Amino acid sequence: MTSTLSRAIANYPNRFDPGVLSELPEHLRETIQRREKVLGPGYTLIYKEPVEFVSGHGAHLIDRDGNDYLDAYNNVPCVGHAHPHVAEAVARQMTRVNTNTRYVQEALVDYAERLLATFPEELSKLSIACSGSEANDLAVRVARFHTGGEGIIVTRWAYHGITREVASFSPHLGAGSPLGPNVRLIDPPDPRLAAPGTTLVEHMRQQVRAAIDDLERHGYRLAALITDCAYTSDGIFTDPVDYMPGVVEEVHAAGGVYIADEVQSGFARLGESMWGFTRHDVLPDIVTMGKPMGNGMPISGVVFRPEVSEEFGRNVRYFNTFGGSSIPLAAGAAVLDVLERENVQQRVLESGNALRAGLREITEDSPFVAEIRGAGLYVGVEIVKDRDTLEPDRLLTEDVINDMRDRRILINGTGKSANTLKIRPPLAFDSADVTRFLETFAEVAKNRL
């Protein structure tokens, strides 16, 4: 049992080692010990020395001693920690009423209209849930109902959620969380994986076709391909973007649907557009979203082409007690307000461009940095033992992460080998934050990279 557990958690990036608990400051040590006594299985702290925060604002978190940490990791507080407009909207609604979708709520209709206006007109139906896991669970239920198929295709190290259904197609959860027999894996869109003489477009299309053929050989008709539009857990692969139309053609030809998982890449995260899929010039059949939707309040959503969801709606009752209730809706509407009023997408584009340019300049001569990848405020720095072999260096990656934490900047790791720095700040990350980040990273890189 112990060896199975070790294998299951082995890929968890930057995991705190309880063996060094005695070395931590007294209050932190005592709190962690109390936590271990009462919390259920699977909880994990990060960093060699975990951090406790008591407040936050914008892209900054404040610890118990008043120290300011620059948050370059947390995407859930999309428009910034404790954004006053979101906080006020939630507090105001809590003093009024919190009802569900069985009652008429003009605020629900208003929100659905505003959110759907950010999508292509073909995507015109919205269902609301509480988490990205619930959203992806519902999306796959609808896909199966619509197609009559069971087969699911995902990328090799994808993460789509934690329900039993969604965990069955989330290989990132590791060996302790087995995949379903109806699940097939394909490469992420990494041009380096294509065979010599083969383009990424051809490689990705061949991967999907082979997965469909293997599913059919084992008696599974295709239900859906689901991809995270930033390929976060695979190592962050946002470019190039020309392969997706061919992939979706293969999916549709097999009778399946394409689900774009925007939990990580949506709400202007990638800078060039509100939604990641539009960068790829494709129209998904279903789009899921979560995390940033309510700036920390539990609200998620699924957007459908009506012809995909219509029969499901006629035959299956879908009611979510908290999905679409008044208080999360208030948070969701306030997030849309901030995105519009603060011109967040433009800020993301500018800050992201400056951040990646600075990282490339700092690491251009490093033999340990294979690539700087990303779009907007989603950036990956792939760390290797040698640029020629591209052998992953997880230990060096974790050293960089913890050196940054010691200098009060928060990042983490991602990818199959957990050797890609994941830089994913709140979208409040501005030019001053970029400067602070790059100056600190340059110090760390001088010692490590």
C-alpha cells in the first residue's frame, strides 16, 4: 500500500516533506501538526517551508508577520485577491437573498446573457455548476447522451477534475487514480514530439485518428475529445495554434464532440482573447469553465451548442443546489464588471509579453532552460539537465521554485516530469509586478541556471 501511494504522489510538484517539520518555526509547525490530525486523505502542502497567509490584494499575499509575497501562481482570484468590487457585490447579496434556479432570478438571466455574449453566437446555452470538476462531469454526460458513445480522448498528462468520472480521464492524478478503459491518451501539441519530416498538424491528427481507431477496436464509440486549451498539466503548450482544426475534423468525422476546457485558459488569461479556443480558430461543441469565474466563489459553467444539449435537456433533469444561486452569481457578474472596466485583457497582453521577453533575456545563455512557453499571463519555463538531451531536471526545478519562495515570490511546477516552472498569477499582475518578478528571477537564475 505504501509503495502504491508513493507512486501516486510521486509527480506532485514541489510537495512539502513532513520529515522536516521539526525545522519549521513553532507556530507553523504546530498548525501543520494540528492539520495532520484532523484533515482527511490526500491533502498536500507545497514548498520546503509552507506559507500561511492572512490577507491579500491584487497579486499580493500577506503572511502573519506582515511580509508581502508576490503571487505568480494562483489563478482562482482572477481579477485579484480580495478585489473590493467582487467583495462588495457578494456581501451585498448575502444581506438580501440566496435562492436557486428553481425560482425566477433576473440576475441569473442577466449573467447568462452577458457571459454568452463573449462567445461565438453558435454557443448559446449555459448551465451553471460549482466547480470545474462538476462542469467537466456534466459536459461528458451530455456528450455521451448526444453521441451515444463512451470513448474519451485526452492528452497524456491532462488534469480535468476530481469526481470519479472526471478523474477517470485525468492522468495527471497519477498511478493511484486509474484511467477508465474507455480513455485514450494523445501527445500534447509539442512540436518536438512529431517524427522527423512530420508537421505538428499531421502528428496531432494522426494521434487522434489512432486513438479513435483503438477505441473502436475495443468496442468504444467516440464521445468526446477534451483538451485544456493551455495544456497546463502537460507542461503549458499554447503555441503553435494551427493543428486544432484538423483534430476537430477527425473527432466530428467519428461522431464525437470537442469539449474545450477553459478552467485554466479562460477569462482573458491568455491575453489575445477572452477564451483560449478562439486562438485556435475552432468552434467547440461544449466549453467548460470554473476557478476564475467567481474570483474564488464556487461557480463554474458549461456552454453548449444548443443542438448538442437539447435532447439531454428534454430527457434528463439537471438541478444543482448551489450552481446558479444568487451569491455566486453576484460574484460572477462582478468579475465580468472588472474585466470590462479595468481593461484586463489588454493588461494581461502587455504584462505577459513583458514577462516572457524578460525571462528569455535572463535565460538565453543558460544550458538548463530548454524553452520559455506561454501566452498572456500563463508562462512555462522548461528546466533540463542539458539543452541537447532535454533530460528533465525536477530537482533543479524545485530548487528554483523554493529559491523564489524564499525571496517571497510564489510559483510552482507542472508537466509530466514536473520540470516546467508554472507562472500563472492573478490577472491583476501589472508592470510593477513584472519588474519585481524579473529582478528576483534574475537573482535566482544567476545562482541556479
